Amino acid sequence: MALQKLAQLNSARVLGILLMLTTQGVSAEVTVSMKDVVEVQLGGTATIQCTPRFSEETNTVLVQWFIMGLDRRERIYYMDGTDSVADNGTEYTDRISVQEEDYTLAISNVGLSDERAFICQVGGMSAGNGENRTELRVYDAPEFPEIEGTRSGLSITSKELQKVASCVSRNGYPEPQITWYKNRSPLQTEDEKTEVMAQVTREASGLYTVSSSLLYKVSKEDVNSTFYCEVSYRMPGAELMMDSRVINVTVHYPTLNVQLIRESPKGLVKEGDEVELRCIGDGNPPPPYTFHKLSPSTEEEEDLPVDTDVLILRGVTRVDSGIYRCKSLDVETYMEMSSELKVVVNYLDPIVLTPSGSAELLLGETLTVSCNALSSQETRVDWMKDGQEMGRGSTLTLANASFDSAGDYICKVTVPAVPGLHRSSSVRVSVLGDPVVLQPVQLEELEGSKVNLTCKATGFPEPSISWEVSGAKDYQEVAQHVDKNTAVSVMSVIVTPDLKITCNASNSLGSDEGHFRITLISVTPASPSSTEGSGVIIVGIIVGILLLAILGSILYFLYKKGKIPCGRTGKQEISRADSGKDDIVVEMKTDKTEEAGLLQGVNGDKKPPSDQVTMETPLRDKHKTAFSRNRRTVAPCVGRLRFLFISFLFFFGVVREVHRPTELREREKERKKERKKERRLKKQNGPSLILTAPSTPHIVPY
């Protein structure tokens, strides 16, 4: 069957050729329309259209597709009215197909070798024949461009162009183009400062790899310049571009200036600081530096062992003050530059106190303390005691010293211009004086009761307290305490009629004593007559209370029944005639009691006609007036009850005062007198502990 079909196909081909040959002399014509170029991406499917137009109608159409070889063309497809087949033994046998409707050729899996001319030939028997061709173009996008900058720096002193970077674009078709950019602007190869070297390599796959190197003459302004390459390539129907990453290059330039600066501390330098000096040059890379210190007398240089551009001076003193110098030598130009900086180390010497350590003075004397310290800057002196400021200046005067003047005085010297530069020292001042016993309190206690007596004394040296007790069998010292210039002792004793207690305070300068006064409270047994009198008074008070309660109840009951006219009114007429004037008469009437009128007239309620007030004001004469009205007389029952209650309280107080023993009244009077006396003593003998004022010994109750 295959052989038979092949024989038929060959006979048809022969017949078609014969027909074409026999019709060559005929004037019929066939026109074939095709695109000049068809573009396709590598690996895709290409479609090439073939549109014939016949000058005469024909029943049989013969279509053949050819490719152009090196020296001849080769048929790859044949189609007539009955058969449509791809030629065997060609590279397109399994990759092409032709549509019977419009004779369009489809090529699948397009490769680079398919980039050639494809010819479509159409024969119409007696209608004639014609052909046309289309060029197939194949494209493939390259990979992302790779850029690599030069690893070594570029010197601005070089007279030749130096390689800045290289750019590679791999596996593109057709070969891509590479353009160089600096700071987003394309570099022109016509410039003497720019040169581009390109290299194109065709890989075994048929794709192209393009390499490009940029040669450039850099300047100092290129320190912050950026470079990148751009790859441009063509794809079906579009021109595309890809940019590489942006790179910077290292530019080397010589050092022309050197500056020595102090990086720390920021303010003035003081003893104990860590000073950091840095040498800065304007070249790249930085040249090596050396540090030196100038001698103040000979100006000779003292070499300082430093291997970097930073000189660190730790724990500086005033000896480190002076002029420092740094030098640099450029390795390309062999030029030497230097810079100097003066360093001043501020200081504050230890404080000198006069007197120093401690000082003693007698009560009422005057002491002057001086505080001085040498410094490189102006100083300020402050005096402190117990956290409070006592004064400012190099001297402190304690006039009329008192016990409160004693203590530790701190002299603080600061240098305001140099933060953190300060010193302090202290002197202990002791005020010597006889002990002073504060006046003991006066007590009133029952016989046989136990009391605690407190003795407090001030003085320096610290006083010691002793007790003298007579007339008591049971007593003991329960507490003793000494704080600065004050001593305190507490004695516990049983109160007796013959009790006498004295508190003695003494030191090396003298002594003082204080006496405790204890007044006994005696309880006198009540006599039978007084007992009977008290009982009669109590019974009288109870009977009076009962009578007042009964009387109040009766009054309240009569009030509720209306027997007592509390707040009622009576009708009265008041008339007044004034000769020579008209008379005006006003009459007020009511038929009910005032209580009822008040109850019904509250909150603006309308009163009945019987409760309304009628007023008649006949005008008799222009200059005479007469008044007639009802005047209300109010009798408040609540006021009567209040009067009865106050009378009862007054009666009860009088009875209580008469019944109270005379001795209690006398004792209260004495207590009032003692309290007045104590207040008067406090006002007269108040404490005076100001440094500039004399302090007078005094006794105040404790």
C-alpha cells in the first residue's frame, strides 16, 4: 500500500510539472503575498503565511514549500488537491505542518538554524503559478549582566587609563550590546578619558557571550562616583535593556593637608582626664603619621611611640601640658606635612584649711576658718554644715559660738570653668561650755504612784548626769543616752510625801543641777454629813428632771389638742388720725385661726373665700390717713420648751459646782497658773543657735 501511494504521489507530481510546463505560454498569472520578515523566540513556534491570488479561476491548486540552502533550494512540503505531505529526509520532516485553508506553514521548536528564507510556490494549472519568500528571524534574551570593579584603587596621578570595571552578558542571540554609565549618564568613548574594550564569543550552542571592559582616567571628584553597565538586546517586536548593579571605585589621591585635633574630652582638660588626639589628612589612602611633643625650653621634638593616627594620653597631669605635633609623609609625592595643637591641663591643688583638722573654742567666743587652694582657673569656695549652705568665700567666721555652732564644716572649692574639677576638706569645730540642765517639769501625782523623771543637760565635753534622791525607797535609773552635746537620763521613782529629787550634770568645765517638784494629790474621805448632803442633792436633781419631763409632756399634749394657742392671732384694730391729712382706712378680716390659714395657704394654694383678706381703702382726704388692721401675736411653744431645757442645764451646773470639793477647785487654779508661767518662760528664754548671734544659757521645761 505504501509503495502504491508513493507511486501515485510521484505520478501526480509529474503531472503537475507537465501542466505547469504546458501552461507557460499562457498569459494567466498567480500572485503570492508573504511577509518579508517573521520574528520568533528561540524554542517557540513560527507561523509563515502564504496567500495566493489567481488571475483566472482554477480547480486544482498545487502548493510547495522550499528552504534556501547554501547553493540551492530544497523542498520540504508538498500539497495538491488530494495529497498533503512533508518531504522525507529533511530537518523539518517532523516539525512542520501546512493548513489546507490558507497554506500557512507552522514550524515548531524553532532553533537558531531555522533563521533562513522560506519560499512558498503556488501553481494553478491553466491559471499559471507564482512564488514569494519570508525571512525567519530567531531571538533569545541574554542572562543578567555581571559587573566586577577593580580590586585595587585608582590613582589620580596615573598618566594612563586604568581599568575601572568589566561587564559580561552571556547566552544571547543575536549578540547584545553593552553601554557604560557613570552617575546615570552614558560614557562617550570618543572622550580621551574613556575607552571601552569589547569581546564577542559564540558558544557551542550558537548563542553569543559579550564582554566589555571600561578604561577610565579618574579624578578626585570620582570618590563618590558610581558606575554600571547596560545590556541592550532585541526580542520579537521589542527592543529591551537590562542594567547591572551599581559599583563604587576606590580613588587614591595624595595628601596635601594635615590637621591635628582633640577628639576628647570636648571641654577643657583637667588632671586625671584621658586625652585623645587625632591626626587627619586629606589624602587617600591616609599616609603614616608620627607624633611628637615640643620641649617648652628648647623646642626640640620628643618622639611619642604611636603606630596609628590617634595619640591617647591617659591620666594627664599639668606636666602633660604643651605643644603636640603630628607629621605625615606621602608615599607617592614624598611630601611632608605637619600640624600642631596646644594642650592645657587645668589643675586644682589640695585645700589648705586654717585651722585644720579640728578647732575648739569656748561658748560665746569667735572663730575664723580660712580655706584656700591654688588653681589654673578662677575658683569658688562654698561652706556646708549638715547639708546646708553656711556661706561663700575663702573665710568663715563663727561669732558668739553656741553649742549649736559645733559640728563638721566642709569647705568645697570648685572651678566653674572646668566641670568636674573640685576638691573638699572639713574641719571639726567643738564649742566648750559648762553643762546646763533644762528645768525639770512640775508634776502632780497621787501618793504611791510610780513616775518616770527625765533630766536633760547640754554642754561640751559631754556632761555626765547623776541623781540625788531622798525620801524614797524604790527608785532606779532606767535609761541614759548621750547625743553630741546633750545627755539624757530617766529615773523611775515611787511618789512619797517626803520625796526630794535633784538632777546633777557636770563636765570638766563645771556643773549644774535641776530640782524636780512633785505635788501630792491627797484624797479626803467624805464625812457622813457630806454624804447625806450629796444624796439629797442627787435625789433633788432626779426629781427635778422628772418634773421637767412631766411638764414638757403636758405642754405638748395641750398643744396637740389645741388648748394652747401657739401662733394664733387675735383681731385688733389700729387707727391713726393725722390732722391736716387725708384718712386711709385698711381693714383685714379672717374667719379662721391663723394656724388653719397657714396650713391651707402653703405653696401658693388658693384659699377659700372665708380665708381671704379684704382691704378697704376709702380716700377721705389728701393729707389724712387712718389704718385699721389685725395684729398677730405669736406664742412659740418650742421657745418655751427650749427655755425650760436651758433652765435645767443651768440648775444642774450650779448644783455640780457647789457640790465639787474645794480642794479640786484650788488644784485646777494652780494648774492654770503653772501653764501660764511655762508659756511666759518659753517666750522669754527661747533657743538662740544662729552662728552670728550670741547664745545665752537657758532652762526650758523638757
